[in-house]
Amino acid sequence: MKRMKATVSYDGTYFAGYQSQPNMRTVQAEIDKALVKLHKNPTSHAVASGRTDAGVHALGQVIHFDTPLDLGDRWLMALNVLLPKDIRITAIEQVSKDFHARYGAKGKTYRYKWSYGELQSPFERNFAVHLGRWNPDIERMNAGAAYLIGTHDFTSFCSAKTATSNKVRTIRKLTLERHHDELVLEVEGDGFLYNMVRTIAGALLAVGIGWDEPEDIQKILEAKDRQRAGKTAAAHGLYLLEVTY
């Protein structure tokens, strides 16, 4: 048996998230279905670096699976022909047997996108959150973001449904920049809690449009109270950009 590591890109619009759920269309279920068909083995399955929520996209999700097959440079074609068009394996390689897509991950990078303009293109409605009449102050947002960089207890910035008791995480980089008609947030860290990036995006937007001050981000962080952080940003603006090992 060989262990394969694959990078997966998907449009999360029509999925109920990554993780398999009964009677729901999920990314995991579609990948496992392809592996079962390819291997003619009902126990074939993939392990991912982590789950994404309904509507969330990925450019660099990472999975691993074990296989007795030796397809060489035909792996991409063999898997992609079995997958729906809103999922694509973009890279694949054989790795050591001790590689683990989830437990071996050292960090992740996420991107969140808002779109400017009076009207949003119908072709972008599922891939960026429309700002409408808002024109947030990016300097204020970056000033607020600076309080989040480093190692902190992020209880205020994750869902109350978060299962893990340890809510300490390290954010290594957090930036906001305008690129043409989009406002783009990118955040890199050692790991992220349930809804953490979307909650950060919502809190920083509130700073950008003047509902909160940049220094309020530090107060929210120190409160360790989810209700202090305000509204969670919509799922369809979020992308899992990269997983590092």
C-alpha cells in the first residue's frame, strides 16, 4: 500500500460543507465515491486537513489516501474524470506512510473576499460578499487586525459550538488589501477554530465602516466572549488557500 497526498480545489456553493453528512451533498462524499469507484473497494476513503462549512471554497485543501494502485502520472486524470466539475484534484504525489493530512498540518492560510460596486456581477455572487454602499477604511481594518497577530485565546472569535476546549491559536500574518474591485483579507496561522476566520472578517469590517474602533478588537479579544465580536461574515466569501506541513 502506498500513501498519496493530493491538493484539492472546489467551489463550495452547492455543498453542505466538506464533511460527510447523511442525505447531503458534501465534498468528502464525492471524493470518497470517486475513490471507491477507482479502487472497486467500498472501504476506500480520504482524510482531509480539516473541514470547511457549507458555501466555503478551497483552492488548497489537502487530503491523503492509501492505495495499492500505481498509476504514475495518470492519477490526476483518473480521479478528475470521476469527480463532479465543482471539485478538482490539482496536484498529487506519493508521500511517506507517516504523512497525515490533518495531524501533520503546521499551518493554514485563508482568504476572505468582499466586492465593491453599486451592483455585484451575477457571476461573482457566490464568490465574494458584496459591500454595497459600504466603503470600509482599510487602514482602520489593518490597525484592528494588528491586535490579533500573535498567540491569543480566540474564544471571542469562534462559534459557541466549537468542540475543542483549547482556544489558544497563533496568527502569524493578517493583512487587508484592495485588489481592483475586491477587498481581500488573508490570514495565516497554526490552526483555526470553528468560524474563526469568518468572525474575524465580520469584526474587522465593523471597524472599517466605523461601527467599532480598531482598539475595540483588543477589548473583544480580552473579553473571551463570542457575543462581543458581532456578526459572523457570510460563508461564500471564504477560501481555504493553503495548508503547510
